[in-house]
Amino acid sequence: MRRGLLRSVRQCSLQGSIVSRNRRCLTSIPSGFTDSSPHVKFPPCAVSVSSPNAIDASALKVTKTSKPMELVPKDKLVFGRTFADHMLEVDWDSKKGWRAPVIRPFGDLSVSPAASVLHYALECFEGMKAYKDASGCVRLFRPALNMARFNHSLARMYMPAVDGPTFLSLLRELLLLDEHWIPEGDGYSLYIRPTAISTTRYLGVGAPEEVKLYCITSPVGPYYATGFKPISLWADTHHVRAWEGGTGDAKVGANYAIAIMPQMLAAQHGCSQVLWMNRDTASGAYNLTEVGSMNLFVLIKDAVTGRPQLITAPLTRADVLPGVTRASILELAESMDGVDVKEACLSLQDVAKASAEGRLMEIFGAGTAAVVAPVNSIKYADESGTVKTVNVPSGGDAGPTAKKLWATITDIQYGRVDHPWSVKL
Ligand SMILES: *Cc1c(COP(=O)(O)O)cnc(C)c1O
């Protein structure tokens, strides 16, 4: 069985651009492959799903498409609208466990209209990217952290766990088969969307008995084709994205469904994203949590020492998503000169005060899609309903700290510097 898997790897590689690929790329994902970050950590779950078996990567069946789709020209790529030829699919049920994994042509799913994903949002997902480096190798960025987070989200949906290295070796097969769908060049990548849905045919609100795990991919162009585009934020004092004890620390679809309408409100206020906050009822402080679907960083001069501090919301209340980009920024910034790094609550009031006192330096979002997204202004309604604006001094561009972090991370992702965070497939 192992040999079958290896054979299909070779076929995939041959179908891809083996000529341009450095032989050293042809490694496999070792079992036990891992990565750790102090900033992507999850508390153990008190209950968990027991599965009759684990996924068997060696049982993979590959059905190649007979109608390859036409590649979309690089300059015509729109995020999330184009999909590569193949997808990965693995079904699970509580009695028989995981079935043989399948790679098949990209296409619609057939699910029962009673499937509990459609009624009770039993769904979770991941977001990661494959990058092509200058020598044609395919690279992932800290994929083991995505696997750890995927398992946290799966556990929160009471779905069975997925062995990270097994999933990554199946993903590797998919990526090598669709290698020509990974656009080459700076800023280009193939967005990867692992997904799990409950296909259980049951209108009762209950534990998933049938789950479909699948993965689709989508070629994407550079987020910043013509330089950084700063975003403006609407600080929503009414709607809350996540709260202590909620699902803010899991990548579950339900978190995003409730974010769309507030996003439209932000647009009505002329802002491009929502600044999510969580009000501390005791102090009345609106603590900043995230921006749109990115983590948030604020660079502020300390009121006493005058030293720049890079601050992001802590994970302790589980109301922010433990981003891989967030973790990487924290780890990189810790070794940067001239900046202190802090995971701490920071309120809208704190930011307004820092701005008034000339201590506000930079604000940016952080996530896989953009790496960093500089913020140029925050609008909010004060107690009397008057709309106020906080302007960020770096204004129409990214500030020096955001720029430096962006350059460091993208250099690692595209293999321009050697770093253990970048995993060659
Ligand atoms: C995915 C996501 C992020 C960013 O996580 P990365 O791993 O850095 O891509 C941040 N916040 C939310 C709400 C997200 O869904």
C-alpha cells in the first residue's frame, strides 16, 4: 500500500514541472512532523470524539480529471473565485470511521437537505497557502500550526480529530497533482481551504454521526499589487464577534456568518473593515480584539518610558483566533531592536488617548491573505452618538514596523531566506 502512495507521488511530480524542480523538494511529510509556537496553543478538550480508526493515507485513490480546466491568466485572478482541477475528500462516520481518502476532479458535493451543517452550522475550516520558490519548489508556511488549529476547531464542533502529518501528506499529493495551478512569482500563491462539514441526516441538534472532510485550492494573486493599501475601520460598539467562552478561538463558519451584516454597516460608514471589540462591563472599556478576519496589532509609545510597544490581544479569553501570522509576528518582533512586545488588553479609549497624546505609531491587521494590512483610520460613535475619527500617523502607507515584518515573513514564505518555518514539499 505504501508503494502505491509513493508511485502516485512520482506520477504527480512527473505531471507537474519536474524539470524545474530541485530534487531536494521530493521529501515526504514524516509522521510526527510538527512545529510549535507559544502563541498557537489550545487548552485540552474535556470531551472528545472517539473514532474507530485513523485516516490511512496509503489507501489514497486518485482519479485524475479528464477535462482539465483552463488556467486563468495571472492578472485576472480574483481571490476565491477560481479553483484548481482537483480536490481531496475523506468521509467519516461514527460506526466505520474514516474511509479511504480520495483525490478527484473538483466538483459539487451531494449532501442531504437534512445535513446538520445546513441547519446548525456544524462546520470548520482552515486557511493556508502554497508558495512556489525561485527554484520551482512548492512550500508551505508553518503547516503544523494550521493542523493544530484545525484539530481545535474540529474538537469544538465535536468532530473527530485528524492526524496532522497524515493530512499534510494527502495535501502534498493534491498540491503536486495540481502544481501547475500554483502561480509563480512574487505575491502569487495557491490558497488552500481544508474544510469539515457534518453531513449527518438528522434535524435533531446532536453530535455529528457523518462528517465530510475535504480540501479545495484556489490560485491567488498578490494582495498588494501596487503597494500597500491601508484600510479604514469602523469600531462597532454594538455587535460582538466573539466573547469569553464562545468560539472566537476556533475557525468555525458560524463566526463569519454573524460578521457579514456588521461589515455592511462598516461600509455604510465609509469604512472598509469592522474593528471588533469586547466591552469590559466593569470598566466600560471597549477592548480591541480583531479586525475583519485578521488579528490586530497596535504600535504605541509607552506613556512612561516612551518606548514603542507592539500590542495584540491576549489569547486568554478565547475571543481572538490564534493566527499563524500573529504567532509569527510575535516571535519575530520579540527579537527586533527598539520594540517591546506585549499580549495585553488595549481599549478603543487607550488608542484614542494615545493618539491625542501623539503616542500612536502604527496599527495593522495580520493574517495569511495579506500578511499585514496597515490601518489608516478608526471611526467610532461616542456615547452621544457623534462619529469621531482616530487617524493613524503612518497614514497612506504601511509604517516601518509593519513593512519590516511583512518583508521578513514573505522572504521566508517564498524561500528567499532559509528558515525552518518554510516547509518544502
Ligand atoms: C484566519 C483568521 C485569522 C488569521 O489567521 P492566520 O493563521 O494568520 O491566517 C485571524 N482572525 C480570524 C478571525 C481568522 O479567521
